[in-house]
Amino acid sequence: MSLFDDYQTILFNRRGRVLEVTLNRPDKLNATDAVLHSELARLFVDISNDPDSDIVVLTGAGRAFSAGGDVAWMQEAIDEPERFEQTVREAKQIVFGLIDCEKPVIAKLNGHATGLGATIALFCDVIFAADHARIGDPHVSIGFVAGDGGAVIWPQLIGYARAKEYLLTGDLMTATEAARMGLINHAVPAAELDERVDAFADRLANGATKAIRWTKMSVNIGLRDLATSIMDASLAYEALSNVTADHAEAVKAFSEKRPPLFGRARGGA
């Protein structure tokens, strides 16, 4: 039995020693529900153990890379807060799975990457995006703490001042802007995205495999130390925000297709 036979929401394809991995909930813009989140939590360990690949390309099916968290799944966590304990555990596994995966992981952003989708993309090793894609972490827009890794990775890529501006507002940016400020590596015309990613993946696949792997792991030592020092606290804050009135209001407003009314605007504290 293949390592990947029992995945329900992720597709796998091999192109030589390159493993192409596709988040596959296109009707939901690859938003993360309980099943996809659980599969992401073990994905990068399984990839590490796959004997038939050296390079990984991670992308999304359809129009988006990933639109973050599925709203129905968020409502379930509001209704049953104890469910969030599993979410916290899996969130750590996703981030540390990416950091500890020896194989280079290339993110191919075929469309928008927001929230957890942006976190996953930014923890990849090299990021290519179609120039029409938009990237951002709008956790605060739904009354949520950016606890699932955004607080770790954004400041490392673009500095604290810029990171706080985007994390505190939840604003999205274009792929072109993201490449210009160093959040991602390359923004390319959509028609050229597959070719550019394939060429880069093949270049790595034809390189000195062990030297490339161990260079990645050397670079990631500091990132892993940082994630270890931040993730427990940031996820604890996110768990606290899961039971706030602002988060409940934001999820309800999203379902009702209206702007949320936070805090004093709603008549609260």
C-alpha cells in the first residue's frame, strides 16, 4: 500500500523524482476543513518517508492555492470549543512537518493563498506564484489570532514592521507586491507558472540530492528554534480567540454575507 493511498482531500502525481501534491477541494477554494487539516498534519511526514521522490511541488486544484479555513469548520469549533484542541495539535504538526521535511518543497501558487493557506505556502522553501494571485493572513478579519504560524514566518521574510502591518490589518497583497518585498520568490504570468516551476524542480532534482537536503536542514535550524519558542503561545492565543464574541460574530457575518460588527461597533466592550 502506498503512503498516499488513503488521502481523501489531497492528490498525488509523480514526474520522475518530483512529487506533485495538490490540495483538492476546488469547490471550496481548497479551504481547510477537519479532514484536510488532519491530512496536512501527516502529509509532510509521509512525504519525508516516500522513497520515490526527492523534490516536492505543492499546489491547489482549481482557482486557488488555499483560501484558509472553511467557515463551516470554524462554526463547529465555536459550537464545540473542545474540538480546537485537535486543531492546535495538528497546526503544530503542519508547521514542524514542513520545517523538518528534508526534501525541498516548492509552493506553486496557482491562485489566492490566505490564512492557513498563506502560512503553508510561506513555510515552503521556494515560492512561485501566478501574478494574479493574492496573498495574506486575514485571521484578524474574522476575530482570530494569527496563531497557526503566521506570527512565526511573516517577520522572518519581510521584517517586523511590514509583518505587523499585514497581520494586524489582515490586508491581502498581490503576488507581484509579495515578490517585490521578499515575501515570496517569484511572481510570473499564469501561463508560465507550470513551466517555471517544473524547470526549477528539475534543476534541484538533477542536483546533489544530499547536499541540497542537508543545506535546507541547516538553514531551517534557526527557523525551527523560533517556531518552537512561539507556536505554543500563539496557538494558545488563537484558542482563546476561538471563544470570543468577535470571532462568533465574524463567522456569522461571513455566512450571512455582511460585514462583521466588532466590539464597540456591536455595542460590546
